[in-house]
Amino acid sequence: MLESLHVKNLALIDEAEVDFGSGLNILTGETGAGKSIIIGSINLALGAKADREYIRAGAEYALVELVFSLNDSQKKVLSEMDLPWEEDGCLILQRKVMAGRSVCRVNGESVSMSQLKQLSGYLLDMYGQHEHQSLLKVSKHREFLDGYAGSRMEEKKKQLRLLYRDYRRLEEAFEADCLDENERARETDLLSFEVNEIQAASLVPGEDEQLENAYRKMTNARKIREASSLAYTLTGYEGEGCAGEALGRAVRELKGVSGYDDELEQLLVQLMDVDGLLNDFNRSMSDYLDSLEFDEEEFSKTQERLDVLNHLKNKYSSSLEEILILLEEKEKRLLQLESYETYRGELQQKLSQEKEKILKLSGEISSLRTRAARKLSQKLTAAMVDLNFIDVDFSIEVCPETDKISEDGYDKIEFLISTNPGEAKKPLQQVASGGELSRIMLAFKSVLADEGGTDTLIFDEIDTGISGKTAWKVAEKLGRLSANHQIICITHLPQIAAMADSHYLIEKKVKKDRTVTQIGALGEAESLNELARLLGSGNVTEAVLTNAKEMKALAAASRTG
């Protein structure tokens, strides 16, 4: 449940905070007061695209913070996403929008935009002002039906997507590999040459690095010998001024006086260790100089071998390991070309087998859709009757089109409806008005919510295009839905506002010569005054207030009746 909303420096909002309750939360206000900003701020916190224009003029950033109390299933989702929640079961979701970037946090821990959007689907369901228009798109009908079908459908479609994508890659490879005799001959000749060229080199992984080290040593042999000889001489014991000779003399001098001082004895031991190390180094340098040899024949062979390896690396790949992998691929392709008809036949057979798997799985999905469509049609029809569709005849048609397979299967899904007795059902987009679409969407939302949707539902002007008795039906539906869900609803109809468990007023005010949007909770008397305004009265008279009280009483009675 959404416990509270805190907004700062967003559009016309300087700073606003509102605590929502359970049940039906109604937001009303004059046209242009900023109702859309409130819903927009919730959307922004849940991952909607941010723009620096959202930041209030003169401010460095905009901030939106939502506090949710979590149920067990939501906690499980957070655990799976490795995200924290508070000890009291609350989740604090914060988004800070700055020029050029925004920062999202869940209980103080930074999250990515994709994580935020993934999480938002488990926290609440939002119905925007124009979302009912999606019912006019046949492409959306499958999405609605599959969403109702639940986790089993989701798993089947996941399997189908993987199968279909593999099938398409195989199909594309089959179509691209349709060669005539001349093309096959040209490719076979080229591959034979390349395979023979690589095989002839008898490549050994890592050989090029070893040869490069040896070649570098050979080409710098003279420099190496000169430097090594000088190092040997300077660290020796035979020449005057050499390190070994000087160190030996120092050892002899200290030996003569070390018996007079214990501390000097310790220093002598250190110096003798240094002398031993230098002596070891000098002998190692002598052995290294003895091993230095330059063989012209070996140098020539090394150079030639490197030329071969570098030629192959320049032609095929940057490393010998990759060339060997490439060789396996070329050998495999060569075998395919040498028995081309057999290879094409096997590929064709595999395509047929994969298509059979896809058709079988698509058939299972189609059966699931057919069963779900029957149940959903019945529930939606009942929900529409509740919303003042008196003689509605609604059905969801699942039409298999096995020649039009996609990663969603092969079904064409379409919503058909008749709202007048005696008239045949027609596609929804041909007959439904804006007000009817709005009610049909509410029916969808109420059915899906009853099937285990999110705890919190937000409706932004669900009352588009309705009035009178129909408005009462919509209000009653929202009232019943709010018995088991938290509903947050922006409305301009008094019938819906009268049903509120909690009522909030959104209004514009001038504060320090600047326009600001504010939101505040209304008490009973204030709510009655707002109902009077919604009833169309500029002056709140006793008669209008009486009318508002009667409307509140009717709303309360409809929820208990």
C-alpha cells in the first residue's frame, strides 16, 4: 500500500506531502490546479522519463519520495531482486532529478532505472487518462488476455520465444546458404586453400610468444653481451675499483676491529651477507655470459617461422588460438560443401522438427488462451453489467492462424461486443465510445485486481465521458473494489467523490508572488463543500450542502447494501 507521497521542487509544487489511507482515496480540484502533476510525480518516482523542465524554476533539483508498506509477496520480490526494506516492512522509494541526470534509491540503496521499472509493477498499477485507447488496438488484446492467463502462460511463452528465435536463426541460415554449383565450387576452392595453408603451419598455441622472445634476444645479442660483461666486471673482485674488491676490503677492515664492539660485530655480519649475495650474483653473471651464443642458422629459422605465423595472424586472426578455432569452423564448412545435398537435407529436416515443436507449443498456448478467454469474457461481462452496460454481449475470440507463427504463437485475439439487444457483436474498436471504453478498462482492472493484482490501483480520471446513472455505477464499482484494494482516484464527478474514504483537494495558490500547487486532506465539512463545488454551484448554499450530504449518504448506503 502507498502510505505517503512527498514532492519537492517539481513543476508548480514547492513542497507537498500527503498521507494516503486504505480504501478509496479521492483527489479533486479545479481544472488546471495541478492534479496531473501529482500523478506525474508518482509516475516519475516509478521510473518515468525525467526532464530538467520538471525542476521548479530557481531550484537545483526535484525530489519525489514514496513510502510503501509491503505485503509478503512484495517482500519476496525485493528479496529476489536483492533489495532491502525497513524492519517495519516499509519501502522508501526516492528519485532525485537534476540537470542531465537523476538518482534512484530504494531504502537508501542506489538502483538502476531498469530495476526501478521492474519493481514498480509489483507496487502499484496505474491507469492513465488515455490508457483506455489501448483497447482499440488489436495488438494489445493478446497482451490483456495473456496477462489474465497468469504464470503458466508466461512460462509457456518464454519457452516459445526461445524456440522461435532459434528457429528463425536456423531458417535465416538455411535461406542464406542456398548456393548454386558455381558458388559452391568457388567457396570450396577457397576453403580448401585456407585449410591447407593453416594445417601446413602446424600451429602450436603460445609458440609465437616464445619465438618473439627468442628473436628479440637474438637481435639484441651484442647489446646484451656488452651490458652483461660490464655488469660482471663492475661487480667482480679482480679489477681495481670494482664492487666486489671494494666490498672485500671493507669486510677485512671491519674484521680487524669488530672484536672491540658487539654492535660492530652485528654490522660485520650484515656486510658479509651483502658480500655473499654479490659473490653469488657475480658467479651467475659469469654463467649467463658463458651461455650467450649467436647461431646464424637458428636466427634465420626463427625469423622465417615468425614470418609464417605473422602472415597467418594478419590474414585470419590476431592469435594462434583463434586461428585454430577458425580452422575447425572452416573444416566443418568444407565438409558441408563437399556433401552439400546431404547437409541441406539435414538442415531442412531440422527446420521441420523445430517447426513441429513450435506448432505443438503454440497449440498448447492457444488452448490456454481459449480457456482463459472463456473465463475472462464471463467475468468482464459481469463487471460491465455492474458498470451500467445493461444488455452487453461481450466475447474474446481466439482465432488460430497456423500460417502466421510468431514468438507469441499463432493466435489472433480480438475483443467483440454488442451493447444493444439484437445487434451482432462487432470488434470493440468499431462500436465503443470513449465513455464505454473507459468503463470497459475499469472492468478489466477490477477483474485483474481480483485475480491477485497489486494492492494499490491509481485511476487518473476514470470518469471520462460518463455522467448520471453510469457515474453512480462507476462510483459503486470503485467502492466495492476499494474493500480489498487501496484506490487512488482523480475525478471531477461528485458521484465518485462522494464515495471517498479519504478526500484530498488539489489547488493553486500564490505564495510570495509565485504560483504553487498544494494538496491537502479534507475534513468532513470541507469534503461536503468540495462536493457542492463539483455539483456545479458557485455559491455553497444550504440546499446545495443538503444535496451533497444526501449524495454522501447514498454512497455509504450503496457500499453496505
